[in-house]
Amino acid sequence: MQPLKICAVGDVHGRRYLHIFLASLRSMVLFKPDVYVFAGDMVDEGKADELEVIVDEVKTKFPNTPIISIFGNEEYHEYEEVFISRYPELLWLNDSMTLMDIRGVSVAFVGSRGSLDKLTYWQKRNKPELRLVYMERPRILKSLIDEAKKHAELVVLITHYAPTFLTVRGEPERIYPFMGSQLMEKVVKEAKPDVVIHAHAHNARVVEASIGNTKIYNVSLPARKSVTQIEIQPKKTLESYKLNK
């Protein structure tokens, strides 16, 4: 069976890196994704209007491809409903899961902003309640992954913040706690999703890693300088999966 194909990108930051995104998107000739993933910080400062050109370009290039999107720190919490109502054609995941049948393979996508080991200075001043959110969210995501594995052959976890420091390397070590979460790395080790996609680490020099059999992709556009193309080989067909349940 042909591998499942995912295009994934994060940290376009509206107009800031739009030229890199458009050049990469338009250069794709042979790669036809089954799913497109927006991994957060697609805009700057909660400016929902900035997402329009990105969505339009993807839908023009790949008109029948579903787009899954999560929120980053730049899609501000208080504007979530604005993004959801403005772009209903996107499948928004926010500490939630969706199941898709992709060419006969059952695939679960679990999406979230993710967690940080430490609040940023801005968060500490303005949203100190996020400390409890970041402590609780790994438990929620582990539960979602465990549930997803009951229903799907493949499980893909999408977060904005890094779920491991392996794909943050290149950033100054002193800011690792503001880039990702060691609690989330424990989730990856224990829950064992097949693939993890994240962004947020602009200056990472290591953009792919593995934890056990889980492949991890940092799809931050400033780090990659292009949209990330991911191929996943199904373990078996959906039909044989159902027969063996």
C-alpha cells in the first residue's frame, strides 16, 4: 500500500514568513498530501485575517485535501472562537481528537497547543493560570492517545509546543523550558503515538528525531525553510485491522 502523505507547517507568523511558505507550497509538484496540517502560530498577535491567504493558497493548490489546524501561542486564547467561525473549512483540534479514513486506513489525529515546563515571562504576568493547564494537559493528551489507539491503526499527535527537547536543539539551552515539556516527552514514551508533529522552535537545527518507534517532526517554517513532507507507512489495511480487532 502507498504511504500516507502529510504536509505540515507551523510558525508562518502571518506576513513575516509568508514568502517562504508560498515559495515552498508552489514548488510542490509530485507530493500530493492526504492531509495538510497547520501546527500553530500561522498568524501573529491573534490577527485572524492573516490566515486567509494561507488557507486560500493551500485550498487552491490541493482543493480536496482536508486541513487540520491547532492553535499556537499567537492564536490567542481569547480569539479561538474568532478563528473557528472565520475558517470553518479547517478542522480545529484543541485538546481533542478526530478520526479519518484515508484510503482505507483509519487514522486518528490528536491536537493541542501542548505544554511548557515553564511559563514565559508574558504568561507569568498575564496568564499565571496556564501553569495548571500545562501540568494537566499531558494527562489529557495521554488519555486521548490511549483512546485513539482503540479506534485507529495510526495515531498522529499534533502540538505547537515541542513534546521533547530532542527537536529543539539549536535553540539556547536556557530557553528549552519555554520551548516544550518534559512531561509531554513522558507521554510520548508511554502512549507511543506513531508520529508527532510540532512547531515553535524556530532556531532548531535538529528537526527530526525518534523516541522508540515514534517519529517526531519539528515543522517550524523558520527552522525548515520549507513545508515539511511526511510519509507514514500503514501497518496494515483498514480491512485487516478490523478483522483482527
